[in-house]
Amino acid sequence: MKSILTMAWTAEDPSAFDLAAKMARKFDARLVGLEPPSYGVMSMAWADAGMGAPIGGGLAEDAEERQRVAAVKQAFDQRAVGLRSEWRSADDSGPTAIGTIGRAYDLIVLPQPGALPKMPESVFETALFDSGRPVLVVPTGADGLVGKRILFAWNGSTESARAISLAMPVLAGAEAIVVLSVDGAMVPGPTSAEIAESLKSHGLNVTSQHEKPGSRSAGQTIVDTAIAVGADLIVKGAYTQSRLRQMIFGGMTRHLILSSPLPVLFSY
């Protein structure tokens, strides 16, 4: 891993910058910060798509927007001291820029999305669907380097299999990996035990677990198990169920996107 692209939505939530900088130091990687799109640009993009804007209330004034972006850049610069780094400005940063620019980087690091003042969920989805690269989502307040103890959420799917390859630079440095499957949340495919054996062939310290969720959702079962085993990172192949179905009915991916207290590395 030699290049990392990161974005923060506001300077009040610099957790993505914190973790991206720590990973850049660990992997001796180049770190690039991407200026967030403005509220106005995001609202116009949604209007062009025939959808209601995700921004409540009036649009921020130009001066307020410049102040927000300047504060975000300052937060990035403070964390990039001593690193090979670059800041990419608004010329590159339309609402879909994170997805297209992200194709040139080994990893994209973003804050956990949600309702304002958090980053809009559409920015995460653009990064995930358009870049072809793994996306690390960092919840507010997360600190410390990740990857020492990893929970790999396995459900038998192609997306989960692809996540193994894309996450391998992080998996390779782990002291311990738990491959978890959840009863009732699997598709036809190898078991968690089979995946654990496959990862062991790479010289990794891997165990497997199969949990019954009981009254919990599958997503909450993943989070609870990750905490119980002392994991600092969850790895997950995203959207085995369709995105629309998960928006309507819920699902593991969306639960982890919006609610995980631990950083989650997604791929698609």
C-alpha cells in the first residue's frame, strides 16, 4: 500500500485524517487530501438526478463554505506533517470526484457518513462503487492505528471473496484475524472455517467463528463479536443484497456503514 486518498467533511470530525496519516506512516505511503464538495454542488447534483437534496435548510453562504474548506485543509495539513502529501482542491472535487480520482490510489479513507453535519452517504457510495478500491470508514472519535486484530465478516459471497484480495495488505500485518459468519446471513459459498484455512496458507494467524444472532440483527452481531474478540478493524465485502433493498429493509452493510463504533474496511 503506497498511496492513500482521504477526505473529511468538516474540521470538527478529523478522524479520517488522523487514521489516514497513521496508515501512511505505517506503510510509508503518499497521502493525498481531497477537498470536500460544497453543499451547493451536492444539492445541485441531487437535483439533476431528480432527487431531493440531502442538505436541510438553506445553502451555506460562499464565505461560510470557504471557511469550512479552509478549516478542513488546515486539519489535513496538521496531520500530514512529515509525510509525502498533497492537497487536491475544488477543481478536482465535484460530487463524483472521489470515485474517479480514487481509482489511482490503493486505499480511500473517509469519515462515517450520516445526516449533517456528517458526510452525506452518497459520497461514500460514489467512492465505493466508482473507484474499484477499498474504502475505510472511520467513526467519529476513533483513534489509534488499526489492523492489529481484525474481524473479517464472511458471508460466502463474491463480494466477500473480493474483499480478501483488496484487504490483503492490511490482513498481512495483523497479529490475529477472526473470520466470522452469522447464521441466517450467508449465501451459497465456502464456510468461515474454509476461508480461515485459506488465509492460514498465507502464514496468517486466523481462527473462525459462526454466530447465531438471536434477537439481534446480523450487523449488530458482527459489531458485538468484533468488540468481544478485541478487534480494532472490521473487514466486509459490501452490498451482497442490493443497495435499494438495504435502504428499505436494512442489512449488514448499511448497519456497519452508519452505526459501527469500529473502523470498517469495505470493498465492492
